[in-house]
Amino acid sequence: MRLFMLIFMLISCLLARSAKAQETSVLDVAALQARQDITPLAWALLEQEGQATPEEILKLFPVIGKKAKDLMEGGYHNGHYWVRVALRNSAPEPRAVRIQVNNRVLKHFEYFALPPASDEAPALSRLQARLPVLHLVLAPGQETVVLLKMQFSLQDDLSLQLEPTSLKMQEKTDRTIFAVLLLFGIIAGLLIFNIGLFVLTRDAVFCLHALAACCLFADIFLLNGLSYYLLESDQWNYLAPAFGNYSVATAIIFAQAYLNIKALYPLLHRLLNVVTVIGLAGGTFLLMGFSKQVLYLTDMNLILVAVLGLSIMYLFPPHRHRVMRFYVLGWFGLAAASLVWVLAEYDTIGRNVLTENSLNIGLCFEMIIISLGLADQINHLKNRLKENNQNLEALVAEKTRDLTSIMEHIPLGIFMIKSDFRIHRYHSRYLREIFRGQDLEKSQAADLIFGSSHLNSDERSRAESCLAASLGEERINFDMNVESLPLELRRPVVEGSPQIFDLTWNVIENAEKEVDKILVTMRDVTEIRKLQELARDQKEELEFLGEILAIPTTKFLRFIQSCRDLIQENFKLTRSQGVQKRNLDVLKMLFINMHTIKGAARSLCLKKMAGIFHEVEQYYAHLQANSNAPWNADKMRQDLEEALEMVAFYERIAEEKLGRSIDHSHVVEFRIEQIEAAYQDLCRSTMKVALPAEAMQGIEQVKALFHYKIFRDAREVLEEISACLPILAKDLKKEVPQVQIDTRGIRLGSQCEDLFRNVFVHLFRNTMDHGLETAAERQGAGKSRQGRITIALERRESTVVLVYADDGRGLDLQRIREIGRGRGLLRAPDEDNNALIADLIFHSGFSTTDQVTEISGRGVGMDAVRRFIRSMGGDISLRLETPRDHFCAFSFLVTLPSELFDQLHTESLLQAV
């Protein structure tokens, strides 16, 4: 308890002491002889909200009041300062004094005169001056307390001056105002000068300098206290720190453009951008009413600006960079003047006309020097422009001579079409060679260009309409109609083939962006077109040669002969009564024959030939699918002629380029069937006849020669045929299957070889498309990614049996049953007979695939296979395994007569060769 009492007594003593000190700080104006600094006698306190009344504040001074010198020690605060000054007049007559507040950038300023007790308040008023100046008149013996309420725009700093004056208030007290306004007039004139230079030159440097000077002008305007002097308001002073930040930012932007820092020193450019952003952001925050403490950040930014400024001086020494001389001189002059002004404001040096207006003088100096620098730059650019103009004139004269020479010698028809649709007088000399004997400048352009050309009346009319719609109009009209103008033109000549010209069309616009002329270029490409056509033929021939070279000679010649035989058979069918009577069996044979040789051509990678055959086949497929479509026998024969021409073309290239032909002067030709029949007769006639050894040896040599040419190893033939599997697998996006062949040494005759080639084309296609699954499906079923095809041959008495199988999914018996039932091919009692159901795949037009492709889906494959085999005296059937689900594995059993094979198959004959 005693401790609390002690603390209370101590606080009371301190308050009493403070109040007594404030009461004794009363200045008698009667003793005032000259200007006096009364700051040490002033008391102050800081109020954050600024809402208190003078009476309330006066009561707080004994409690929280401090010496003004102690409270206002710099820094940035957002609150309002209240300053208390006590004055009295002990003289027998009235005395007038002037109170001057030495701070020009007060954001808010109010004043109050509070007499003690109920005395009459003294006369207190403010003069219209650059500094806040109050005029106070005290009656004899009168005492008063002057309260000043103020808020600073910049640092919290205060200096109070008191001086005696006359009783009558003066309206104007600033004797230097004329000089100040004169300096600002000069600055304004320089600003207008820079803006004018920008308007004339369109150079952003002048605009940036004017912008930086405008910001600095506004800042110095406020720092000079002209806000109240000219506008009678302190409220604009809050803009001073914002304009200060904007001045720094715009000055940096100007310096970068003036010295081209971005291109020369990118790192310095980025650092300067950082301080620019800080300056702009700081000024914007202050304008938006943020705390004045933002100035701490901008003060740090000023230090960084100073460091970067020294870096600029180091990187751009004035003795090397002409523009830097003006820049350094101007900104150093402004910096020196600013330093003098600051020292004068803080009473470090004496106040006079020069020190108080040093900022204005510095800005004038900077504007003049930098403007001179910019003017010097203009003069330098003017000299360079004059030099460039002289060089340009010489260059234009040289280019004119070059263009004239080019137009005289260039082998192109170059000319312009004028708005009156005539040819411009400036054109290439070669144009006169193109249009010999015609007056170019007097002729209508359309008649000259399109006359005697290959264009028909409609094409010419559209071209002329495009020209008429474009000349004298906007370019969009030309762009919309340019497709009507020909890009190639053929003109007849007296002898030989017509001339071919490539044409280009371009517009020439006038100042109003309208099409003034149309520039046309004509290039004679007659010889180029011939060479291109020849090159295309050679390229096509090389492609054909590449295809032929990939096929063994014997295999190729046998294929060509097979194509000729089947095409000739189709010729006979088209001339028969079957076509005239729309016999579907004849149409089916036409289709099967063409489908067979197409598949063979495709397996041999003869692309062009396969394409022609496919087009012929498509017409037959169209007739099969559309029963009401008319049968055009002439088209059928024309298609077959084209197919035969393609076969002959391949045959001719093979003979002329690759020498794949027989030298008829050294060879006697017989058909293979004749040789084979003679061989069989020779074998039978000498089988059980005893002949002399020498005769028998000669007969065996002849038989051996016949045997070697007639019969081939079945394995070799099957391996050749299976070479088409990789192509089929690629087309169907499946893995290439493994092929296992077991022929047991059986050799084939020529007829059997042709049969195998025709049959296996369809069998392999059927296996790849319907039998073998994709790699993903096989892995899902627990199989290897690759499928497997097995082919086996064996002799059985008077026949040879071929077994063909694959490890695919098998026959979809349910699907076959549904299709057979839907097409009326299956009777109700037979729907459970798997053998009869499976045999439906040999029915004409039967297919389980809905989609028709170039590989399969037309329902002719197995039907064709059975037809080919039966035509040679054989047959084909199915051997079914036990069904799993609705799929059933199977094998093809092909039975062929032994006459198609080597019946003797003796190794001795081969050794005799």
C-alpha cells in the first residue's frame, strides 16, 4: 500500500513540475526586438485520431505534453501534432507579432488563440505566404495560448520563428515570389519545349524527359509552399511524397531510354526496373492513403538509386559517351541544388534568396542541360539523316540502274495492270518477245493475257471480273476473288506444242490502301513441264523396277503368264452370252479370276498392278451387290484392256530394263504342258523295256533335263507363296505367324504349282483375317503372340493329300449357323450337323465378316478355292475337332490326283543332271 502511495506521489510531483514548467514558458512580446526562434519554448503532443477539441487538448498538455524539440525528432508519423505557445503583452500599447512555421509541406494546418478565463480572444489570422505565417495582435496586458494543429507530409520536423510586425496585416509577405514564379515559368516553357520535340520527332525519349520533369515540377511546386500561396489550401501537400517517388521512377525510365541501357547492360536494366517498380508502387500507396511509413521503404530505395546512379557513371563514362556528359552535368547540378535546399531548410546554412530557391534553380539547370543534350542528339541524328539521305539517293540510283538492267535481261514477262486495264509502260523486255507484234501499252490487259489461251469463255469472264472488282477498290476484294485468276496459261504457237506459262498475281496499294495496280509475272515453263513429266515417268519406272527386282525371275514370269491367262479368260466371258443374259455364275467367275490375280499381285507387292486389278474387281462387286444395276460389257472389256496394258507394261520394263526374257535365237520354245506330257510318255515307254546301256544313259539324261525343268520341290514353292504373310499381317495389325511345312520330298508339276499359288492366296487371307487372333487376344487366351500355320503333304495310293491348319480360334459354328439359316442355306433337320454347317463356308458369297476390305469379306475366297481344286480333278473338305463353346478347330484336307506331282521322284534323275 505504501508502495502505491509512493508511486502516486512521484507521478503527481512530475505532473506538477511539468505544469509549472509550461506555465513559466510564457514569452513577453513587449521585450521582442527582432526575429527569435521560439521552438525551445514550445510544447507539443501527438494525437493519432485528430478528433479532439482545442480545450480537450489544452487539458492534456500538463499530463503528456513534451518539449517540441524532444517530440519532433524526425521520422514519419500519421497522427496530428498539437503545439502550445504561451504569449503575453506587458506593454501599455497593443503589440503585433508574426508567428512563422518553417515547414512548407504541411498536409493539415489549423490555429487557435485561447485566452485564460473569460478574457476576449486576441486577433489571430493567417497570411497568404509560402510558409504558414500567423498574424497575432495582443492588447495591453493581454495573455493568450496559441495552439497549432498540424500534420506533416514528409518528416516530422518543426521550427517556429517569432518577430514583431505592424498592427496592420500585410496581404503579401514573400519578397522572393517573383523570382520563384519566374523560375517556374522557365521550367514550364522547357516542359512545353520537350513535349513539342516529342510531337515533332515521335521519339519517346523527349516524352519521358518531359514526364520526369513534370513529376519533379509538381514535387518542387509543393516543396516551395506554393500550394497555399497560389491555391489557398494545404490539402494538396499530401501529394508531395507521392510525386517525389514518381519523380525517381520516371527519371530512371528516362535514363534507361536516354542511354539505351536495356540493350547494352541487361542486368543493370533489370535492377533499375526493380527500383522503378518500388518508386511507382510507393507513390501509388501514398496516394491511396496508406501509412506514411511507406516512406521508410522509399528512402531505402533512394539509397539503391544512388548506388545504381554511380554504376551508370562507371559504365557510361562521359569521355566515351557523348550523351552522358549532358546527363551527368544536369543531374549533378540538380542534386547539388537539392542538397543546398535541404541544408537551408534545416538551418545548417543561412537562408537567402539563392538557398530558398535552390531547388527551382537546380530544376531549371537540369531542364536546360538535358534539353541541350536532347537537342544535340537531334542535331547528331539530323547529320546522320543527311548523310543517310545522301547514301540513300546514291543507293536508289544504283538500284534503279540494277532494276533497269534486270528488266532488260530477265527471262520473265513482268508488267503491271493499271486502273484503266492497260499495261504500264515500265515492263520487262521479255514481255515483248511473248507478245510479238502487239502494242503492249495500248492493248487491253485482259485481251493481251487471256486472248488465244486455253481458257474457256467462263474462265476468262471470271478472271476479267476479278480484275475489274479489284482495281481501285480495297485489297479484300482481290483476296476474295484471286482464285478466279489463272495460275497456268497455255498459248498456241505456230509449230510444235503450245507454250505453258506460270502466272503470279500481286497487288500494289496506294496511300489509301486501295489496289492501285496489279503486278503480273509470266514465266515460260514449257521445257520445265516436259522435264517434270519425264521425271515423273522415270520415277514411276524406278518404282516398278524396284517391285520387279524383289521377285525372282521365274516367279515373276510365271505370275505374268497367270495374269494373262485369267484376263484372257475374262475377255472370253465378257464376249459370251452369259454377260448379255446377266448370268450371275459368269459374273462370279469374272470376280473370282480378278480377285485371285489381285491377291497374287498384292502378295508380290506389285502395288500399281494390284490397284488396277482392285478397280476392275470393284465394278464386279458393285454388280453383285446391286441386282438392278445395268451390265456394261464395253466397260468390262475396257477395264480388262487397262489391266492387260498394266501387265504388258510390267512385262516390258522387266524385259527392256532387266533383261528378263528368252533369247529366241538360241532356244526352241514349247509349252510346259507339252514337255510334261512328253516326259510322262517317255517314262512309261521305257519303264519295263531293256535297252543297251548307252541308249539307256542318253534316255536318262533327257528324262533328267525334263524332270528338272518340269517339277519343283513343294517346300520351295510353299515357302515362296508364304512370303506374302508379313504384308497381310501388317495390313491387319497382327503378328507374323510361324509356318511349319512338311512336304516329305514331294515335287510339283507346273499345273500343280499354279494351282497352289491360286489356292494359297485365298487360304492365307482367310487364315489371317478370320482364323488367327490379334496378339492381345491370343495372350488373353493363353497362347503365344504369334500364330502358327501347318502345311503337310503325303502320298495316299493314287492321290496326294495336303493338310492345312492353323492354331486360331477356329470356325464360329454359331455365327455360320445363323447366317446359313438367314440365307435359307440350312434346313431345320441339319442345324445340329456340324459338318454340314461348316461346309457352308464353301458356298458362293458366304462370309462371316460384315465389313468388306481389300483383303476379305466378299465371300469368294473358299468358293474360289474349291472351284480351282475341282477344276484340276481334286477336292477339298473339312476335318473338325471337338467344339469348344461355339468355336471349333478344323483342318483343310485337299486331295489332288498324283498326275499333278512327280510320280517317279527318283533321286537318280536329279543326279544325272
